[in-house]
Amino acid sequence: MSGDDRKRAIGKLTSVAADRFVVEMHAGTDNFTVVGFDDIHYVARLGSFLMVPTHGDLVVVEVVGLRERDSASGGDRGEMDKASSAKFLDVVPVGMLPADGSKFRFGVSVFPSLYADVLYALDAELDRIFETAGLDEPAPGIGDAPCVPQGATRHRILNIGRSVVFDNYGVKVRLDDFFGGHGAVLGNTGSGKSCTVASVLQALFEKPDEHHARGATFVVFDVNGEYRPALEGIKANGGLGCDTLVLDGTADPERFRLPHWFLDQSEWELLLQASERTQVPILRLALGLTTLFSGASTELNKVKNHILAKCITQIMRDDSSSPSKHDRIVGILQRFQTPEVNNAKIAKYIGIDWGKMLDPTGLDAFLVGEKGFEIDDLKLPAYANAPFEFAALSSAMDLAILYEEAHGNRQIRDYCSQMVTRLKSLEERREYEFLRHSLADAKNSLNSESTFLARLLGLSAKGEGYAKTNQIIILDMNSVDDEVVELVSAVMARMVFRLLRRADPRNRFPVHMLLEEAHRYVGSAPSRYAVDASKVFERIAKEGRKYGMFLMVASQRPSELSKTVLSQCANFVIHRIQNPDDLSQIRQMTPFISDAVLKRLPSLPKQHALVFGTSVNLPTTFKVREASPLPHSDDTRIVDLWFQEAGRPANIKIA
């Protein structure tokens, strides 16, 4: 052992076992402090690390307990001189630092001998343990070209706060590992989750010199409307951008709107809560038929004529009275008609004279005769996300039900009544105005899927391709209810995921989705609303990494989060958690974390957190760096707002 190492020895091992060592500290270490050659070290903080030299390598041990004297020594010494009494540390081995300077490795292969010296840890050793030496690294050029500008650097690790165990030691995460997998920020309300997320993103984009993280894409589902003030400041850093889209449910063109034809067939089924056996087939047929109401081509009219011919001939074949048949046919043609089949064209066949139709035989010949409108082996159009009027879906659904009735299913209308009622409700509810578009809107290039996705991903057209203009895109959903949040989040995630799955080459455009208050729409139980967003996010959690799509889940109730999503998270930042169910959930999802570490969670102060996962080698408690500016999530100052002079105006607006 070198002379410098001897100077930082704080005690010797008095007990060595496979899972626990005991350190007796040298005399004179009052209050468990040691005056080293570089600083004053407080060496007995729970969770701190010490070094034990063994055959040239260093065994890294974690302090898990401290006491005045060894409980095994026995005897009653009466009144002790506590200042001069022996002090003992209980430590557990966690890994080794090889003498050749190679990486820290978990587990101990060579155990130290009895009475081996124990050393306090240096910052350089902590950097080796956490593999965080060197904040930046030289930025490479593209291919064989030199870096532009010359000598530019990029982040390799990110400083996210200060250690609460080691004085003035920055806690850092490896960027590739932290953002190269799914992550979770968990903690009780008021513990500092939003500030942590804001401070991490601010640190990422506050790099003083080239290269900035211009290729990053963070889509923030901000259900509380709190991130805009904290993140818009990145615009001042190297041409970075932050775009905020506000969803308030209205059809205001200045607000976020979602064209209804962007919804997938499965999303329509969930939105309308269509039952599998009877309603789903009708809905699928109706969605395909919507194309008949958005154009007037000859081929579309042929299909519509076929359906009308089938419906009318089926009515003619039933055993109801002629006046009843007349009324039903007129009713159909008032809703659906073509230039070839309409009330004016067939009035001469279905007119009533003395209770009888004028010419039922002529009607049959007109509809299905040699020059009739029936098409053999007709293939009805399938839903292809083509634009259509929202109201057209009701008409298409009515036509689909009539078509099914024409094939002998007379009870289908009763079976579909609930779905029809839900669709009519969607047409009328104010909070779904953002979804209802017209065909005139479809002609606006802003409503094309490519333009829509480009803005959502912070891209703008440049030549034949796209350029990055915004690195953070905030979708502010504070003004809408959870059912709208579920719908929009599910559709947005599905569209982006499908885009990345189809990309060639794939995994070259990473997208991170920050799910704020994720337990509200990525729950462990089936959704009580129409669209179950959990299914989409669970698939992304399981498959997204290979396509470059990652989730950052923020929640105050981990026990209510989807277990599938939480189990796929590779990194965790845990704030104060006191609920036993939530603590149990974290314990189940992270079995490699010791009970000693989890016991710290209920007592963590505000703005303090525990970080663990693939981006740090060992679990570490730290104080999160200050977010500046702060998100709109500060605590209510009750005393300031309660105690006031008479007549002060109330600080609230009621529309």
C-alpha cells in the first residue's frame, strides 16, 4: 500500500464474512470524521463507500450500519468515555476496482484478510465506480469528414445533482444508458418529480459549446400544463426549439386538433365500445363505406347503387303491406340516393293506388334486371384512413345496418343501438370538437398525416427532406378530461410508433415520450373509458427500443401503473414514496435493489431522490439540481393566501 493510501486509512477489518464485514475505526476518529491529506472526510454516512486493498485491487464496500462498540464484545463497562470508545462500521461488499484501471465490476472474487486496512474513497475512485469520468468527449465528423466546427465536443454523461453522501460530488448518469432505454420518475405528490424532469432536460440542452443535442426529440404529454415555462428557455441555446401545442377540446384552428380519419380501425372500435360479435363487423363495414360519402366517382356510385338495390329488393320481398314498403323505401332514399337510384327515378314504380304499388315487377326489373344495379362478387371498400366528414360515419353506419338487414339479419339494428347512440354522442359533445373535421379541412396541407407528424416530431420541410427545428414538443392537455387524454395519447403514440417501425434505416431517429401523471392513462387495470391507452404503451415498452422509441414515465402512484410498462424501465429516479402498495410495487419491479436502499424512500426530503438502473453502476441518493425556471408545480402557500386584509380581490377568474 502506498504512502498516500496509508494516510487515508480510517480503520481495519475485525470481521470478514461472505456478505458482511466489520470495520473498527482508528482511535481519534471523533464523530466518525477523518482529516485526510486532501480534505475532511465524514466516513460513516449510510450508503457511502469505502475501499479495502486486496492483492493490489480495491474491494468496494458500502456502509450499512455504525455503532460505538462491537455488540459481540460483551461485558458491561459501565460509564464509557464515549469520545474515546471504539467505533465500528458494518459494511457489505458490492464490487471491485481492479488495479489495472479497468472498469468497476460487481461481486467480490478475492476477499480481504482480517485486519486489512480500510480507506476512504477518493473522487477519482467514485468516478471509476460510477463510470462517469469526463463530462464531454470530442464530437466526430460525418463519415471521413472532419468535425464541424473543429474541436467541438458533445456530452457523454449528464450531471443530474449532488450526492448527499459524498460532499460536493456530482451524481452523473451515462447518456447512452439513461436515454437509451425506458425510464421512470416516481414519487408522492409534492416530492419534486416535475422539477426533476425539468432539470434533467434543462441540463441536457444547456451545453455551453457545440455540439448541442439538436437531434433529440421529446414529446411531452403535459396533462397538468406545467412544463411550458420550464422548457421554452432552450430556444436561447444554439438554435434549439420548443413547440407547445394546446389541446382544449375546441375546434379553434390555433389549438391542437386531431383529424378523425387519423384514427385506426381498432381505435374506432374502442372509442365506440363496439362489441366483438355483432357491432365490430358493422363498424368495420361502415368505416369502409365512409369513402362513398366523400366522393362522387362512377365506381363509388356503382357500389352505392348495389347496396340500395339490395336493400330495396329485400324490403319488397318481406310480408309487410305495400304502404309500409313504400314508406321504408322513401325513407332510405331520402338519406341515401344517387343520380341513378333516387325517389324521382322510382316514384313510378312504388306509388300507391288503392293500397297497392303501381309496378313492383317493373321496380324489380329496374333494380336487378339485365340493366340493373346489382354487382356480382362485390367487394366493399375497406377503411383506409381516407378523409371523410365526421357526420358521414352515422350515415355509413345506417347504410351498413340496412345492408346487413338486406341479407336477412332483421335484429341487427337492435344489436347496434348502443353503438349508434355513442356515435351520436360523439357528434354532439363539445369536448370532442377537436376531433370533428370537415372535408374542407382535409384539403388543407396542415391536416395531412405527414405534415401532422412532422410538427409533432419537431421537423420542418427542407428540400426533399426534413430538418430539425424543435427538440421539445409539449402537448398541453390540462383543459381536457382523462378520456380525451387517453384517446389522444394512444393515437399519437401509435402513429409515431408506426412511423418508426416503417423507417428505413430504422432506429436512426430516437423519440422519447414523456408521460406525465402516467397512472391516469397507462394503468394496471383496464381503462374505464373507451380507448385503453395502456395497450399501445405496453407494446412500445416491449418493442420500442429496437425502433428508437422510448418512454419516460412520471407518476405518483407506481402501484396503479401498468406492470408491463414499469417492468421494462431500465432506469429509475425515485422520490419520497410512503404508500406501502407503491413501495411493494417498486420492490417487485426492481429485485436487485436491497431492502436497505428501499427503506430510505419514505424519509427522502423534497428535491432528493434515489437513482438506479443501467445508467449508474450503484444506487445513489442525490439532491436534484435546481430547475431554472421552475415548472408550474410549486406548492400552494396557504398562509400567504389565507391571511389578508379585508376587501382584497380573489385571485381567480370564473368565466
